[in-house]
Amino acid sequence: MKALVFSLVASCVSMTPAFSQSNDCDTVEKCQKVLEKSAQSSLAHYRLGEILFGSESYLSAGNEFRAALTGDLDPKWTEVWSHIALGKIFDIRNQRDRAVNEYRLAQLTKDNTRGARDQAAKYMESPFQRPSK
């Protein structure tokens, strides 16, 4: 099933502004290669989560953002942005209590990389809504 999802994903629709990293992955294939070498790479899991979120594969995206949170947390911003991403997924799935909890966890990191805490505060006030296509 996971292989099927990966094969369907052709491009990344980013949820957050791009963060430059030397070991970054911008395709499913590149992320898989990074994860083969380092299964605990929070950055690779986060990027894969972004790709899956962009293809509206929310369950798989959520799993990748959770894996980012239990990984090496390198770079550190993957923690705050993974919580925000999970909050967005819960909002999309009409699970507001769970979404607010993730935004609260993002706030607790005290990491405001690229305005993360500001965005978490915004979504605590008003639910994230997927832009219309």
C-alpha cells in the first residue's frame, strides 16, 4: 500500500516556506534513499510528509510527520512544523480538539522558525482550511 502511495506522488506541494538543507529531499525517491541510510532522519520524514500532504494522502502524511517527531529532530525546526502539519491534518479531518492540541504543542516548543509559533497561534484561533483548487 505504501509503495502504491509513493508511486502516485509525482510532485511536492509545500505546506511551509522552503528551508534549505544540504541533505534535503524534494521527491519521494530522494526521501526514500535518505531514509534507507538514516531511518531516523526527521528532515526526510518531514519532507515526505509534505509531499504526501500535497497529494491529499493525509493518513500517510500524518504518519510521516509523527515519524519526524520521533526521529533525530535535526534540524530542530522539524519538531514545531511537524506539530503544525499534524494540526492542519486534524483540522482538514474535522478533528478540531486534536488540531488545537497539536498547535499547542507547537507553541510549547518555543521555536518560532519562519513564524511557526505565529502560525500555530493563528490556527488555534481559526481552523486551517485547505485552499480551494
